[in-house]
Amino acid sequence: MAAAQVASPIPDDMAGLDEEEDEVRGTLVFKPPVEVLPKTKRTEEMQKRKIEELRKKKEKLENDRKEKEKAEAQRRQREQQAKKQKALIEQQRKEQERKKREEEEQRKKMEGGLDQILDALTKNVSAPDITVCGIDLSSTDAKGSVRLRLLANALLDNTSCQSIDLNRKGLCDEDGVSLAGMLEKNQALQKLECEGNNLGVLAAEAIGEALKKNDSIRSLNLESNNLTASGNDQKGIIRLAEALHENHSGLVVHGLVLRLQ
């Protein structure tokens, strides 16, 4: 006698999706009954529909898992970005506090020339043309000169000074960034002399961006600086060239030489 044929079994990778929960009665655990259907056209159709439903169920579970993993990854990424942003803000805050302490300490130590210049600039009663001959503005490290920052801060809202000579004062890149911040806001200064310093690419980039916002400056002397890192980096003077193109006040920048490759 021939053995009865049964309907096509559930694929192994979907078998777990078709399992019912065990029934617990007291201390006894009953497994759900296993339904074995004879292989007929009707049972084959039923089994196909069941397999298709299980396939869709599996696909949904897989998609849900991927979406959950994606959401978790995005959450972790947001947390990391928030931590980095918080650390950056804290670092900037500490740096501002450090600069402020240095400026306050330096102001207490100052006597004579520079203190008088700062006072006159702050009160808008300075001479129109200022030179800082005999006043040391140089810095001992790459963080910039505290005295130069004090001078730049005094010039921010000043309207009495039209020209200032900072030639050969040992100014570094960070000092150039301080001067750029001043140029962004000051609308009275017409001439700035910075010949023979150590201003580099960073200073040139910052000053270039500042000049796009300044309508008063007419002459800027950057001769004998290191604006291109000995010819290896043109970014700074490209920013300056862009500023000249955008600035319509008749600005002249001395010491700007752009080497085309």
C-alpha cells in the first residue's frame, strides 16, 4: 500500500515564525499540535498562502530590525555630535576666558605709551595717525600677543584713528586673526601698515574674509610677510584677491603676489 503524501513542509528559515507558544498547565508543558495535511490541491494552495504570509512576516521583521538598528546608529551619532559640539563650545569658552585674563593682567602691568594709546582709542580722542614705535607687541608663542589683542579690541568701535603703523612688530598668524576681527567691525580706519611681520596663511585668509565686510580701509600693507608659507600654500592670498574683487572702496593691498600654477 502506497504511503500517503503530505503537503509541502514550511521552509526551515521560516519554521520558527510558524511556531505557537507552549501551553503550560501547572507543572506540565504541552507542545502545540502539529498539523499534518494530506497532499491535495486544496492543501497545497493553503500551504503556499501560509508560506507567502510567513515570507512577508519574515521580511517585515527583517525590515523592522534594520530600521531599529538604523535609528539606534543615528541616535548614537547625534549623541557623539552633541558631545563634540559641547566640548568645542567649552574649549572656546575656556580660550576666551584665558585671553580675557591675559588682557586684564597685561592692562594692569602697562605703563606709558600703549596704555595712553588704548585709553585715547577707547574714548575716541586719539590722533588720526598712530604709530607704536618703541612699544613691544611681539608674542613669545603662537597664541598671539596680548598687547596686540588689546589694541585690536580698542579699535573695534573707534572712529578717531584713520591710520595705524604696525610695521616690524613681530606679529604672528594669531595676531593677524585679531586684526581681521577688528577690520570686520571698524569703519573708520583707512590705512593699516603690517610690513615685515610673520603673518602667514591663516592671517591672510582671515583678513581676506574681513575685507569683504569693510568699506573704509583704503590701503593695507602686507609686504615682507609669509602669506603663502614660502610659496607652498596660496589659500590666503586667494582670499585676499577675492576681497579685492568684491570690495568696491578702492582698496589697495601691498605685498599681494598670486602665483598661477
